[in-house]
Amino acid sequence: MVKLGAHADQMNKKKEIKIELFSVTDGEIIAIEDVADPVFSEKMMGDGFAMEPTSEIVLAPVTGQLFQVADTLHAYGILTEEGIEVLVHVGLDTVTLRGEGFTSSLRRGMLVKQGEPLVQMDSDYLISRGCKLTISVVVINGSSDLYHYELNKEEHAVAGKTLALTVFKSIEK
């Protein structure tokens, strides 16, 4: 019988969970580093992905409970069953619109399923007010060494169907 060393014992105590985040709209999936806002591109809020939308309905990238719905309807926080906190931020500089250009009936505490609508945006209105349409999807509690990410860049992503980002989290057994 071969005795395992302490290192091997530690290896057996680690487990990894995998969370898949899907495209939130039709359009192009881009790296979070390519967003024209340093809050996102420099990962100040966390890692993730972004989309340049070609449709106006924004879907939930994962299933979970809404822990945040901005009064201005431009941002949604979703807590997954695995404890991953995902922020969906619609547009850049859209907070200044105070909810104009957005339609949603969702409220904090509601359960959303992956692929269900979060909000509808009026792209023409947002553009006419000088806002960019870029949608950022960020894991806001995943900046530790326990997390790593695999981005699926895609020029023609389909809302709710195209895998955008896989999140891996190491956990103790």
C-alpha cells in the first residue's frame, strides 16, 4: 500500500464547481477588458464579459434570486444557488437617465431563470441621450484566487442560448 503525502491529501479536499453564464442578448460577446468604461475594463467590480447588443431584450445569464434591481432599471444583481453574485449592467452612462428608456416589472427578491427577460431597453432612446449600449455581466464576488474564467467570444451570439462565460470556483470539501 502506498501512503499519500500531505500534498495529495490536500488535493483530495478541493472540489471545483462550474457555473455557466449565457448571452444576455443577441449580439457580440466581447472581453470585459474591451468595455469603454474603466470600472468594467479594469475589473474594479469583478471579472466577466460584455455584449454589444443587436436586440433590445436583456435576459438573465443564470438562474437565481434578484438581490438588486436598480431604481433606474439599468442594473440587476442575481445570486445563484452556488453563491455566485452576478451583476448585469445595461449600457454605459445609463444611470443618468433615471429609468427612462427601460421597461421591467422585476423587483428585488424575485427568482429569475436563465433566459428569462430582465429588462427591455429602447436602444434609439439610449443612443439619442449619448449612452453606449454595451451590456456588462460581472461576477462581483469572484475576484479571489478561487475563481477562474473561460470566455467564449462570439460575434453572433443568440440571447439565452450561446454560452458566454464559464466560471470555475474551487471549494473545500
